[in-house]
Amino acid sequence: MIPIAKPYLTAEDAQAAYDTILTGWITQGPRVQEFEEKFAAYTGAKYAVAVSNCTTALHLSMIVAGIGEGDEVICPSMSYIATANSIKYVGATPVFAEVNQEYNLDPTDVEKRINSNTKAILLVHQIGMPADIDAIKKICSRYNLKLIEDAACAVGSAYKGQKIGSHSELVCFSFHPRKIISTGDGGMITTSRKDYYDRLRLLRQHGMSINDRVRHNSKKVIFEDHIEVGYNYRMTDIQASVGIKQLEKLDWIVTERRKIANKYHEALKNIEGIRLPLERERYFSNYQSYSIYLEKSFPINRNRFMQELLDNEIATRRGIMNSHRETAYKHLEDKVNLPVSEKLQDRSVLLPLYVPMIEEDVKFIIDTILKLTQLKTV
Ligand SMILES: *Cc1c(COP(=O)(O)O)cnc(C)c1O
């Protein structure tokens, strides 16, 4: 069976976790600090704050951006449900906007959904393909809105020559095993603002004025205060030590992923009825997933396509979900009209892509798809 995805974890990563455990300092401490510094340096961001996952990263970003009760935040419905949930956590309302063919927010549609309650735009770099940050930024400055980037899938991707993480005030990453590098679970927020940096670090640890590392190293007796109601959104030092090693491999992983994506592209680019991912000029994707779109002209429908591949022991997944179609957001369904997002969900298929993926497997997947193109419509 060829799986859809697999994290790339090595003995070196395991050794790092092992070594950290034996130091006796296993939750947020020196390794978390080192991971943050290295992550900021990698992305070109001013500051980085490690947290327990990308969902909590998004939640804290909403808080520091000042989003709350009665506010509206524009985001794509077509995204993992954590995107919309993070808006609900602060009592605000997600307003779903349409996406383009690259599964990313369509700036023209976004602008149509702005009203006097709109406070922010939460853009998503879907499956690693950068969204048009500059176009969304322009809208934000025209209407005085906050911008938050959901870059859960986009570590290692770049936009106009700069790594994702360096473009705006709040960018949230995930280290879930389904993403490009993993710490089991884990998240990171990069920010360009010192005030956000300070508050994010407070909020992830119950609003505690002095962190454990500082207190531990202090030669004077010092007492902490809890300045505001915060959360336990800490990353552990065990996770961070794995993250440090994963980060060293990131560029190589992205290069390898792009080679596989390129093989799919070359083999499938002239096939009638299949639309491939489009990487525009000065956009650089880490190919967290490789999604193809089956047009009406393709001989078989999407579900049959997935079944045929499964019968050949090739795992696939359907296109990215639409949050407004999930039970938790069904009450919004009547109010939204998102034909592009829905069609993309219904007609897209994610193909297997992970590192390392053996040459024969890629070839077998391509050959199997090519055979399906020979089927006559039934
Ligand atoms: C995976 C994902 C998340 C959630 O990340 P976690 O680290 O699992 O909380 C949020 N947004 C998008 C777009 C994702 O793909």
C-alpha cells in the first residue's frame, strides 16, 4: 500500500528527544528558546513564539490582534476547520470568502464581504501554496483591518523571494505529522512586533510574568505575578529538540518534495481533464500536498478515480474540506454562496507525496492514472 503521507523522522530526531529527556528539563525551557531563535532566523521573522499546535497559535493571534465579541473575520471556508474555529474561540464570527484555483483567498471576493464589523482577514497558504499576501495586505491597509496568516502547511514555502513567516505581523505554523516537519504536535507564531511577542509569551503560559527558565537561572529570589488570564499552550522541550533537528532538514525535504511534484507535473500536464497545481511566478510551494482537479471531461468521476487507485493499493484523499458544510457550521450554510470552493472540494484529489518516496512508487501512481485516462465514460 502506498500511503498518502508520512513524516520524515530519523534516528537523529529520536536521539535529540532522548538526550533532552535525560537532562531532566522536559517542558518549555532552553530547547524551546533555541528552536524559536532558529525558526525566526530561518523564516527571516523578527520573533518566534513556540506553542502547543497551530490551532492555539491562531487562537493567541486572534487575541493579540484584538479580535473579540461582535467582530467579523474573513477567511476561506475551504480550509481545515481549525481556521474558522480560531475565530469562534474569541467570540467573533467567521465570514467565508471564495478561493481561486490555487485554493487560496480570492482578493476580489474578500473585498465584497467587508462591512463595518470586519476586523481582520485570516488568509491561508493552502497545502503549502502561498496566497497573494500583497493583494490581501493592500485590502487590509485600505480598510484598516488586521492580517493573520494561517501558514499551518507552509513552512519552507516562499512568496516573492521571502520565506513565509516574514511578511506580516502574525503568522501561524503547524508541526503536526501531516505537515512538512513535525514535532508530534506543535506550533509556532512568527511576528514582527515586540509588543505581540511579549504578550504571546505571557498568554501561552497563564499570563505568568516570569518564565520557569528565568526563575531557575536567577541568583536572587524572585516571584512571579499572573498579569492576565492566559492559557497552557506550551510546547515541551522534548518536542522542541526534535523541531531543531527537523528544521535542519527542512530545505532538503522541500527540495525532495518539489522533485516528486515535478514528476507528477511532467507526466500529467498534457492529460485532458486533469488540472494541475499552478505555481505562479515568484511563488514557491513546499508541496505539502499535491492536489489535482478532475474536470467534467475526465472519463471517470472523482470518487471512482479514488476507488480505482485504492484498488491498486494507492491511497488518496478527497479535496480540502469546506467548513460551512460541516455540522458545526451548517447553520451558516444558507447564508453562504461558495460555488468555487464547493466544486474544488468535490472534484479534487490529493495524491501521495512524502519523503523519501521511491521512484517506482511515483512511476506506478502515474502509470495507474494514465491507464484510467484510457477508460471510456461509463
Ligand atoms: C493543520 C492545519 C491547522 C491546524 O494545525 P494543528 O497544529 O493541528 O493545530 C490549521 N490550519 C490549517 C490550514 C491546517 O492545515
